Amino acid sequence: MKVLTVVGARPQFVKAAAVSRVLRQDHEEVLVHTGQHYDEGMSDVFFEELSIPYPDTNLGVGSDTHGRQTGAMLSGLEAEIEAEEPDAVLVYGDTNSTLAAAIVTSKMDPPLAHVEAGMRSGSEIPEETNRILTDHAADLLFVPSTDAAANLAREGITEGVHNSGDVGYDALLWARDRADTSVLSDLGVGSGEFVLATVHRDTNADDPEKLEKIVDALVEDPRPVVLPAHPRTVARLEEFGLYGRAERGLILTEPVGYRQFVALLDAAAVVATDSGGVQKEAFFLDTPCVTLREETEWVETVESGWNRLVGADGGAIRSALSDVTMPNEKPTPYGDGTAAERIVEVLSDVTRL
């Protein structure tokens, strides 16, 4: 079996690493990087750290508006699929890279397989559009939970749906055993004594009022706050005149590698984030999460009490960070950490038909 995998952003590198380790044991994989995340700290370092081969092709698309970025990927991905003639095209998550691959593949011969299918937040963010369109174009839909399968069923999608569990859990278990704890001493923070924060979604980072409220709330927390800053977030902090405040009041650092990030997330007293992936990783590591959004696709983390949705409301952020509770129990809605094996098994069975 020959699988062409399309990635373009940090969360996809992490998920693809888990599947690639299993897939490449007995099958051929062609890895295509769209270049959506083009900064070395957001891209190259992850391939090194996650012990996966570098992409066979990098389309080098880079940053742009959603429409232009997606459009730029189409011709390059079409050419790759034509040249490689894969038995299946595999995509992850909800980025523009995912949508572009879905559009191209839907008009060609290989079946499209979507990992992390069925996720819905009920919001109008671009990622939600990407999820919905990709799911409706996909032939194989690998859902991480029963709730995700139910979301698809409500939209009339019942064929080709497989509850694989979450590949993010596979990746997290691998990384937890290899976490780079030296980052704690490098940043001068101790386990359980600091807040970890990430801010990158355009609904927060591109809104000066929201970004200011988030920065103010983080700066006012009495504990050290570590903020590995996405390049776009740094640019917005500078543009909105907030960089100096953030630099003085936070431990502002460049993006860290995945094994370093897992070490920080595992050691943090609490994480404040607008990332879907970080919400889930925090859940796996038993780290309480404060989500800087008003909705989430990972509803199970909220329902179980491990995640609180506060949006960009400064008062709500301060309150949630200061009143961290650890639930006595935690469900296991996302499988047992063997999702990659299930995905590869289904792909192999389907492509043999």
C-alpha cells in the first residue's frame, strides 16, 4: 500500500508522526508538506524531534490569506497525487492544508482518509469550515470519539466512519516518555509553580482588544507565566503596542519543540490556551486547562471538569486561573493510545479491495 500524507502545521506533524511510525513498518508513505507553517521553529524542528523522515516534497506555500493560501496549495497537491499515484490520500485535522488536499483528492481517483473527523465546535471559525467540507469529501473518516461519530451522523455521514480513537493520544504517550525537561531549568520555572499559555488563533491574536485583555490577565497572575509565542502572535503584539508589556510581565519565549512543550505542559499548574490540540494534551496529562475561547470541539474535556471555557474575558480568565480544581475522576473518551494501528489496518483493508 502506498499512502500520500499531506501535512502543513504543527498539530499535523505530531499526529502524522504517530501514524507514520506504524504505516512505514509494512507500507510506503509519501509525505507532502504544504509549507503552511514555514518557520523553522514551527516546522523543521518537529520532524527532527518526532523521529520521522523529512517530507519528500515541500510546496513552500507560506503565509497568506485563507483563500489565497488554500488556492496556492491546489495545483501543487494535484501534481503530487498525479505523479505518485497513491492508493490513498491521508489528511489530518482542520487546517487549510487539509481542505486543499480534500478538494483536490475529491476530483481524483484515490480515496480520501480524514483523521480527526467529526469534530465540531459550533462556531464560524475557518477551522470549522475546513472540518465540515473535508468530512463531506472524505471516503474514510477516522473519528477520535463517539461524540465525533454522532456529529457526522447528524450530518448524514454514516458510511466509511471508523472510531479509531485519537492519534494525539498515541503521540502524547510517545512524547511523554521522551519529554525534554531541561526546558524547565532553562526558563527558570519549577514543576507546579507556573502557568503555561499559548495564544495563536486569529480570533484572539488579530483582535487588539481581545489580545490586550488576555495579556493583561496573564501578566497579573502572581505566578510565572510561560508563553511560547507563535510568530504571528509576536507580530500582533508588536503591531498593537503590547509586546513590551508581554515581555516585561511574562516569560516570553520562541516556539519550543514538541518534547519540550510536553514537559512544560506536564509540569504546569494550569494551562491557558486557545488551541484545540493543547486542550486535549492537557487532558491526557492531567493538567487543568483554561480555554481562551467560548466554544470547543473537545467537549468531553469540558464535560468532565478538566477544561473551562472563558473566552477573552479578562475577569473570567483571572478567576479561572486562580481557582483551579482537579476533578477526582477522568473518563477515557479518546481511546487507549493505539489509534494509529487501527487507522493503518483499515487503510490496508480498504486499499486491497
